[in-house]
Amino acid sequence: MTDRVDISRLLGDMRAMKAQTQAFQRPQGVGDVPNGMRSLGALPVEGTTKVPSFGDLMTQAVNKVNDVQKTSSAMAEAYERGVAGVDITDVMIASQKSSVAFQATVQVRNKLIDAYRDVMNMPI
């Protein structure tokens, strides 16, 4: 059977990333530290889990897009060689998924660059 991107798995991954980003946006006031205690520094807490950084999340996303493109390329090559079980519809679907994933990555990059420019152009 061919390696195909499962839409439900992809949707689940997107929801997991959304949940991770929402963890950073919790409302202030619930766990705030009183002003007098801010200078004490961070105390180690047992059992804390490492929250992935923005760079880690972007690296994972780019790696997933790369995997989708490799799968699409491998399916196209298998179809060209005439490997049994590789259907042209599967090849075209994988190709389109690869294209959409890459275009989305480019758009995210463009938005990040625009946000960076906006921040750099802010008056101090």
C-alpha cells in the first residue's frame, strides 16, 4: 500500500499545534506572581514538561512538508517506472497535497516576514 497523507491525522496535528499555542496565551491574573516576589527568580518545579519553542514548531512543520514532498516524488517515480499498485489518481492527489503544503509554508513565511518588518518599524 502506498504512503498517503491521512487528512484526519493532519487535522489532528494542526489541532495539537493550536492547543500548544493557546497554552502560551492564558489570561493574566490566575497564576500571577506578586510584584514583590518577581525579583526572587524562578524556582524549580518538579514534573514540569518542556514546552516546544516556536523554532521547534516551525522546524516540525517544515519537516512535515518535506516528508509530504518526498512521498509525492517517490509516488511519481514509482508510477513512471510502472510499479504495480501505484495509481495515477493517487499520484495526482499526493502531488496536489504537496503543492498545497508548500504554498501554505510560503504564506506563513511571508506573514512572519511582514510581522518582523512591522515590529522593526515600530517607534520606540
